[in-house]
Amino acid sequence: MKKWIVTGISGTERIKMLEEIRDYCQNVHKKKVIIHDVAQIINEEKRRQKLQFDDNLILDVDQNVLKMLRAAAAKEVNIRIAADKDTDLHLIALHATFRWEGRLLPGMSYVDVIALSPDGFVCIVDDVKEVHDRNCRNPKWNQETELNLEQTQEWMIEEEFVTEVLADVISKPLYLVARKHHISNISDLFFTDKKKIYLSYPITAVKEQNPDILDRIQGEILEELEKLFVVFDPLAIKDMSLVDNSDMKFGDKIPALLDQLTPEVKHLLKSRTVERDFQFIDQSDAIVVFYLTDKVSPGVLAEIYYAHRNTKRVFACFSGKISPFLEDAVTEITPDLDKQMEMLREFSGK
């Protein structure tokens, strides 16, 4: 039996993603999976104790009452887990932090996390615009409590940071997972021993020079890679499209959103994109590079050297003249996609 804590701020579709993971694991892996929604359990505990306040106003109550409810919810989760010996995976959904009416609040104390004794942590993230839009549609948030793009991004940063601290303190693994990562592949985190890889390639340059190659990488090659590995694809987060206003649908909120895209907000989104991609590399066993262009890609080169400095294997498909500096940082270099895939099959051990 495995227990994983899954965090993520409001608007990341955390519960919906867990339901999709549960259904996939039960249908494909034939494993029994149960989701424990801590927020729902807290509200059940509130009603059991006959506390009289609206569920949506729970963050406004006295902090001591809130601590008591969270501790009771953690205890209830453990009771339910102990009573169900046949479940293969328990997914415990909770917030690591809350942003509410200008305050940053804890979602679960260190003591409560210790009591839950998880095997690991997952933090779910998504495009900041999509998270912002979902929260705007949620009646829980009104004009006074609704967060703008910058505040939404900062909340995601805080959620990831606190989740990482909790994982570090109890020496458990943490995986940052994008909402758009494929459910079938992310489910393999829990029930397989697949190695984990990060994809790296100069998307714009390849798209301009050889779109057929890009289609192949994002199609059949990615499909095969996901059979061999758990794959963390940076394209699962598209915040850079918001920065340069490409491929982004603003709907009827164009003026309001454009007004929020100040130089400071764009800088935050760009720096967070770099940091998140480095986090994906940190949680991988290797990075797989498809560098099939003669154009210089600072992003791909930065990822190669970051992985090399952090003792990650680097497998590169590179069709140009090979520099000794590149050779020094890359574990294996192949000249074409077919040889690259052959090498990766061997590395996967499958």
C-alpha cells in the first residue's frame, strides 16, 4: 500500500486530475486507488462538531479552530486508510498554502503531514492564465478576494516551495507535475519502476526549419518514449505564450488581462518558466535532447549544462558539427532520431 500527498493551488484541477489518475490506474494497472480530499473531510468534521459557518468562509475562522479541524481531518484520513487494507494507492489531496484576503495561510502543519506518513509528494501546476481563469469562474472568489495573474503565479510558487520543504524535512521524493502531462504516463510514477526523463529541444527553430521532424518528435517519438519512461515535457506549461501573446485566447477579458501583463509580471513568468524546467530536470534521471537545427538555442544549451552540472545523463540527437564543449557535457551523441531511440531503449532497460 502506498500513500502520496498531492498539493496544488485552487484552479489547477487537482481533484479532477486525481480522479483521472484513479480511473486509469484501476482500468489499466488493475490497482485500487482511493482519493482523500482533505478539504471535503474538514467540512465533514466541521458539520460533525456542529460549527456554524459557511464552508467557503472556513479560512476566516479562528486559526486555532482551523488547526483543530486540520488535525482531525488528518486523523480521519489515517482511520480510513487503516480500515481499507486492500487499496493499492491512497492519494491525499490537500493545499500546502492558501492565499486569502491578502494573507498567506498554511494548508497543513508539519505535525499533520508527519501523522499522514506519506511515501512521496506530487505538486500539480498549470498555465497561470488557465488557473486564473478557472478561479475567476469559481463563485468562491469575489471581486475582493479574486487574485490577479501576478498573485496567482506567486501563489503557485509558494505552494511548490512549501511542498518541497515538507518533502525535504521528512526525506521523501517530490515530483512537480503539469496538469497537461499525459495521465497514462504520470500514473506510471506510482506503479512502475520506469526511469524519468526530461525532453529538451529548440521548438521554434525546428518548427520553422523542419516542421515534419517536430511533428514526429511530438507524435510517434513521444508516444514511444512514454512507453519506456516517465516523461516530463516542458511544453505541458505554456506560460511563455502569455508573455509574447502567441497562441493565447483571452476571450472577453482581453483589456483586463493585457493590463495585468506588466514588465514585472512578464519577468516573473519568464524566470518561473526557467526555474520550473530546471525542477523538471532535477526530478529526472536524464534529459533527452533533440537538437536538429543549426540555430543556436540558449535555452537548450542552458538545460544541457544544468543537467551536466547536476550529474544527470544527457542523451542528445545532434546533426551538426560537434563542439568539444558539447561533447564534454553530453553523455551520448547520436546523429539521427532512429539511432537516438535505439540508444534510449537500451538506457530504459525495457
